[in-house]
Amino acid sequence: MASEHMTEKEKMEHFRETMDRLTAASHVKVEYFAKHQKIEGYYEEVLSGKFFKCDRLMLQENMFSRVQLGYNPNRERIFLFANMKTSRYDTVASKYQKEMKDYQKRSLLKGDNENRAYVSKRREKASVLIEKKEPKPWTERSVKAYLGRTNMEAAAKSLPFFSREEELEELRKVKIEMKEIQKDIRDRRVQKIMAEDQAQQESEEKKREAEIRGLRQMALEDLQKENLLEAILTRKYTAAKAFVRKINYAYDFQKKDIESYYREKRKTLEDVAESADAADDRPEDEER
């Protein structure tokens, strides 16, 4: 996130990084539930015999990050698991950016949001999991509540299209500055030079023209920044809508199959457990 203390050059580099993340070629794949595809980089603890592995329902990956939509049958909840990857912007070892085990997770609750987020205790900026508490469709608000947190950088960098306040505020400042520059140029053009002799008048004229050239250069830089910010915002609006539509489709399309499969699976396990208990309770002479 751009800071107020950044120089103009640093801000432009920050926004160009954002643009690179938005325009990176992404591989998007909606997984068929019946394949029970595992979620890459996420490891769970096996606590009981009723433990089921999570299923991956969608994958979106590029050179910067990997975002996966998963279903946890043990908690009967869907979640987004995002992790940064080694790139020219994020250079820590990729192994540590991928892995997040249950015993390393730290829960983060948001008061006005029904979701729960988890980050790795040791490497919280690398991996993040956002769990949907209720079986409702995903919206931008489902994720947006966590993007501004400094300890959840993986969410902000992997899902940059959900946050637009920064660009909107910067664009507002740029437009105000451009208006002021244009006014300054007009004022200088109509400015009358009162000089005692021609030499002094020519010197003042050259000084004024140099100032106008400087202002024009500033206006050009602001125009380039305005174009970049507007392009970022357009891509963010489009990408956010497309992403929400994809993850909702990936789950809603298979929701009945998922619930039916695990309902039967649990029933089978319970029947097997009851049969085993009944066999253990039978008297010895009956067994003979």
C-alpha cells in the first residue's frame, strides 16, 4: 500500500507493480469435485478417524501468487487460500511462502464480518486463509475486510482487485493538482511584465517561459499518472466481478453433489463404527 511519505517516483513504482499484478497472465481452472483435488501448499492435521481431506474447487495462478477455493468437509465450510510466490516483487523462499499448517495458524476475527481469516504465525505475510462461515455467496465484502491489515499482505497482493480506495484517493489528488497547474500556466501567460528596459523585459520573458515549460512537464507527468490510475481502476472493477462470479460458480454448481457425497460418507463411517461397537459388545459364547 502506498504511503504518504513516498516520493512521486516511489508511488509510480508502487502503482506499476499493482498494474503488473493485475495484467499478469493467469491460469484459471475450475476443478470437478469428484476428482477430490488436493489444495496445494495447505497441510492439515489428522485428528480423528472421521477426518476428510479438503477439496479444491478452483485455482487461479500467475507468476506472483496462487489463489485456491477449497471446501472443508470437516467444518462444512468453503474458504479461499492465497499465498504469494517468489517473484521480482516478493523474493523470500517459495517453500515458506506456500506452507501453512493447522498448528501454525492464528485466527483473525473481523467484528462486522461473518467470516474468519487465518494467517501463519511465523510467516503471516506469505499465506492467508479466509473461511466463509455461512453458506452464502461470496461478495467483495467477504474478502475486503482483511485487505488493509499489515499482517495479511498475502491477501492484499494475491487479490489486489478488491481494494480500490488507494487509487481513487490518489486520482482525486492528481486531478486537483492538474487543475492548479493549468490555472498557474494561464496566469503566467496573461501576466504583464513591467520592466524598465528591453533587456530586463527579455530576461523576465525567458524566465516566465522556462517556468511554463516546467509546469507543462509536471502536467504531463500528472497526465501519465492519471492514465495509469484509471487503467488500474478499470482492471480492478472488471477483475473483482469476474473473480467473485467464478468462485461462486465453482461452489454453487457442485454444492448438491458435495453435500450428498459427504452425507453418505459420514453415514457409512457411522454404520461401520456401530457395527464394530456391536461386535465388541457381543458375549464370548455368542461369538462362538
